[in-house]
Amino acid sequence: MTPLLAQVQEPMNRVELLADDPLWLVLLKVVVILLIGPILTIFLIVWERKAVGRMQNRPGPNRVGPGGYLQSLADAIKLPFKEQVIPDTADRKLYFLAPVIAVVPALIGLAAIPFGPEVSIFGERTVLQLVELPVGVLLVLAGASVGVYGIVLAGWSSGSPYPLLGGLRSAAQVISYEIAMGLAIIGVALYAQSLSTGEIVDAQQGGWFFYLLLPSFVIYMISMVGETNRAPFDLPEAESELVGGFHTEYSSMKFAMFFLAEYVNMVIVSAFATTLFLGGYMFPFVGADSALNQGWLPVIWFFAKTFLLLFGFIWLRGTLPRFRYDQFMKLGWKVLVPVGLIWIVVISAIRAVRNDAEISTGQILVVGGIVIAVIVLLTLLLPEREIPDEDAVPTTGGDYPVPPLDLKVPKTTPRRKALKAKARSSAKEPAAVTPAKEGSDGDV
């Protein structure tokens, strides 16, 4: 074999393969990645309606197309032709810009996700990924979280109180659950010793992180539902409280863009969870050299795991009621964030002990998981001690003086007591005789 041929056949890593992609292949990947979100959105909407319909003993959409599966496509064609209603009090520039800010970052987030291993596309060796960055995890996280700016601007620019409240709720919600999600990702980064999405997938060849880092996986799963404003955490668009939330004043194509952003974010966080915790594109219980993990087959495994997580979103929506806002914030700040911090300390101790002692990772993780479970149970079961304040105004949930939940209507009120006492006193006193005036009809 000639030296030149040996050089051609030499294996290349992921970064070198992506750097060697020709321009036409890069453009092809860009188009495919940009189409993944909208195509899956059209499918997910009708799938969600059918699944929730089955849960509620009704058929769901069944008129348009075979089995009703073209209903979302018909809605997507209909929405751009609907009338646009713009409030007079709206800030028009930000009103038009907000849906764009919500959609564009969501479409970019899939760029760093590895969908498969090395393949050949029209004779070119490449990997099924657009970019491989040393901080690819941060790119995906930013793509899923920057969209909240569009929601906040939509609520503020509408010039209406209900959208404004929805935008403020979304900002508080994303801040709270972004911290918990970041702590879960830090656990993965500490264990994999990398922030690169491709290297994190390669680090799971010996075991998937969803059971090796179970607390991180649970925290991430809860946080990704809060991050995407989905039920039971859909407080920014609670119709029972805020009419429609931040998009109350939106219609036509701009409303469709918010709808698209929500479902694309669902796809991003589900694909991200697959990459971080479910082995990415690898088939379970086989090595990376297996035939099941070669060629185009891993793409099927990747999307199968992603659809499993997406069905979790649908299942939650059809099963759980909406949280009260104070309960939602309490879960984020008083449960997920403290548990995430403690779990990071446990993982750091694991890394230190593994370097100095001959203790298996499984044994340490089991002990750490038991400690975390005990702390969570104590946090949830032990009642909070409240110091009674006699001068405090009774409140329910927030800081506004509203009737308490255990309100008892008294039989009488101080005002009624005073009126009854006045009536009794006037009944006991004799009526005074008023003398007639001169010149009146009573004069004789």
C-alpha cells in the first residue's frame, strides 16, 4: 500500500471529519436541521391531539387526510391567511420582532446535536452533526433558553395586562428552572470530563448516564418541562387566569410562530436529554463497534429515544393538573436547586475517591443516590415551621391580601351588630311629638 493511500485510509476523529466537509455538504446539513423542527412540529401537534383524545376516550382529529394526520398541515396552511388583529396600544416594532426572537434560537439549537456516527454521503465521509464545539452543550442550552426574550417582549409589547403578566411569569419560570437544568448538566460534564456533545455520547459507551447519574436525569426531566412552558407548568399561558397568556393579542402567522417555537423547543430539550443521558444514537447494551451502531441505523435509535421523551410531554399534559404558581416556584427553588447542588458535591467526591481508592463507581453512586433520596423525602415530609404574626394580613400564595383557604364566614359582623343595637335602642324610646308650625294646614 502506498503512503498516500495509507494516509487517505487513516481514521479521522469527529472534529477533523466536520472540518473536511465541503460547502455543499454543510449547506445540505443546514437545510435538513432547519427542516427537522417544523416537520416534527406538524407531526407532534396531530400526535398530541390524537394521544390526548385517546386518554379522554374520544377520537381526536380524524377528518383531514388518512386517519386525520393531515390536520396540522391544513392548519399550517390556514393560519397565514387569517386576519391580523393588532392592538392600538401595541409597540409595533417589538410586537412584530418578538415571534422571530422566539423561533430563530429554537431552530439553531439542533446544530450541535450528534444524530449519528460516521457515514458516507454521496461519497463524502462525515458525521451526522453540523458543528462539534468544545462547549456544544452551552450552545444547545442557549438555543433553548434565549427564546424567553421573545415571550417577554411579546407580553410587554402587546400593551395589555394579561400578556404582560404571562411574560413576567415566563421570565421568572425560565430563570428558576434554568438554574436547576444547568446544575443537572454540570453533573454530566463532571462525569464525562467534557462539554462537547459528541464526547459526552462517546463517554456513555460503558453505561448510560440516566442510571449512573439518576438525580441529574430526574432534575433535568422536570426542568425541561418547566423550561418549555408545558403542562403542568404552563403558567405563562394559563387560560383560567391569563386568558391566553403572553400570546393573547397575537393572531395569524405570528401566533403560528409562537406555536412553532414551543414545539421546536420540545424537540430540542428531548434530543438534548437523549444526548446527555440516553446514550445519544447508540443502541442499548451493545458496544460502539457493533453493527447496530454503524451506518445509518443509529439515526433510528436516536429518534426513537427522542419520540419516547416527547410522548412524556403529551402524557403529562393529559394526566396532571396545572400547578399553582407558588407551588411551582417552591419546587424549583426549594427542591430542585438544593438537590442539584448536593448532587454536584457528591459527584465531585466520587471523582476524588475514584482517583485515590479502589471503589467501584456503582457503589459510590448507589450510596449517593440513597443520600439524595433521604434528603428529598425529609424536605417534602417535614412540615415547615411558621411563626404566627397576629398583625399580618392573611394571604393565599402571593403577597396580595386575599381570603385565606380556611376562611369561615361569621354569623354576624360588627356593622350588623351596631345596626341591630341602634334599632333596639330606637324601638325602646317613645316617639317625640313635633309641634306644628304657624300657618300650616294643622292651624285652625
